[in-house]
Amino acid sequence: MNRKILWTLIGAIIILIGIAVFFILSLMTAKVQTGVGDTEQLIFVDRDDTADSVRTKSVLGWRWDVYSKVLSFHPHTGRYRILPEMSCLELYRLLRNGTQEPTRLVVPTSRTMDKLAAVLSQSLMVDSAEIASALTDSAYLASHGYTRATIPALFIPNTYEVYWDISVDKLMERMERENNRFWTAERKAKAQACGLTHEQVATLASIVDEETANDGEKPMIAGLYLNRLRLGMPLQADPTVKFAVGNFKLRRILNKHLKVESPYNTYLVTGLPPGPIRIASIAGLEAVLNHAGHNYLYMCAKEDFSGTHNFARTLSEHYKNARRYVKALNARGIK
């Protein structure tokens, strides 16, 4: 082969390499093109996703399609925000390194752990069955210092920023940190002054929450139940009966309901139930810790169905209030 042909081949190879490098650099720096104009988009990458599946579940342009095939990789799980001005290289680093966008996780005042699991799973990669399994696994709960009865006391209802792909273990650790953050030295001292542990505060608060949605009345109700506890009287809280029966929709508590044998039936068992009957609200917790001081021992829902109560110091006063309420129930045909 003469020198002229050799130099021609070398020149052609250099040109091809230059074109290839230029093409690759162009892809790296080119806008990813989301296909939705100037609008950003969110992509959720789960355990089974690949670079190809990320392409199919999004509206990324052809540049990303080519780039991801040239530079094959497995994206990190997570929730990612893709901006219109983002380059292919930036998106690649985002997905490879797991630099994801936090999500807002709302912890509600759920009545059951199954319902809590269902709500949490709507904002997380982990499914509800996995969360529910952990929250009902006695051995797992014991490792965190709780039982199936007391686990609702762990959760402080609020909105938290977490990563979408957080594991159940990491979620539990986060909830423990939030619980510790809530239970300041001042709140612990107030609980001790009530003669209660923080789990017992949550248990009483859950009852108060079920008694009324009126936050202004909650300290009054909390004070009433604390009066009963100090005197050794049964709480006789209707919400605990509903929990024991397994029906929170009961609008009228009958004698047959009061006879249901359960550690949660505070008409039969003196003292607090084994654990909260729901995840207590912050308002409920604060109502117990900052309860109203008074001598009331009895309460009955008001006959106007306002959701508030008539309070009484004596049984005779209470019976008068109860008769008015029963009359109102009968007038409305509520059985």
C-alpha cells in the first residue's frame, strides 16, 4: 500500500472519530427534550426499571433514546424531576446517582394499621402489603420497642419530606426520629405529671379524638378522663366500645355493645385500654398534656348534635343530660 492511500485512510479514520466524538458530545450537552414543551415532568423509577423502561414511561425525546443505548446503565430507584433545560448528561447523572426529588408524605390519624399502610403506599414505592405486614409483625415491632397494640403511638400525624423509594426499615427509623423530636423534655415532664407514659398519652388522646372533632373541647374531655383515672373509675368511653365491637359507625351504643368482652371495652375494664384506638392527632396529644383542670366526671353528647358535650359533676346531672340526648335520638329515629 503506497503512502498516499495510507494517509488517506488515516485521515478518513480521524475524520470519522471526530464526527463520532462531536456526535457524542452533542448528545451529552443537547437538551433532553421532554416532549411537553417547557413543562417539567416527574419520573418514578422502581426496582424493575431499566434505561429503556424509563424511556417508555416518560415523554423523553429521541436524543435520550440514543444516549441511553450508547451509554447503557441501570437507573437508581426514585422520584425524579426532569426540567426542560436539562441535558442528556445531566439526566444520566441524575438517574445513575439517585439524585431524586423528595416527596411529601402525609401521616394521617388512621384508625387501623391497614388503612395507614394504604395511605402511605400511595406516596411511596413500597406497597401497602409490605407496610401492613411490618406493622402487624410482633417480632419486628418488638425490635422497635412496640407491640401490635401500642404501635399507633409511634406515629405523629404530620407532613414529612422523604424519598419515594424509602424502605420500610428506613421509614420506621424516620418515624422514630420524629416521635423523639415531638417528645421534648417539656412534654415528657407533662406526661409524667399526668402519671402517664407517652404511649398512654397517645392512648388517651386517641379516645379524646374519637369523642370530638372540636379541638377547643378536647382539653375538657381529657381532664374528665384523667379525673376518672385518678379516682379508679372506669373510663366508660363509647369510642372504646366501638373499637371493641369493630364498628366505628355505631351511632347508638346499646346494652349488648357494653357487654362485649374485650380489653378495649372501658365499661368492663378499669383503666386505659392496651393501646391507642387510632393514631392520635397532635391536637389530641396536646389536649391530654395540657388538659383542663375541673371536677367533671361525666359527659354526654349534646342533644343538638353539634359534636360537643354537656358535662356534669354528679350522676343525677348526667342522667338529665342523657335523657335529653336519648330523646333527641328517638326523635330522629336513630337506633
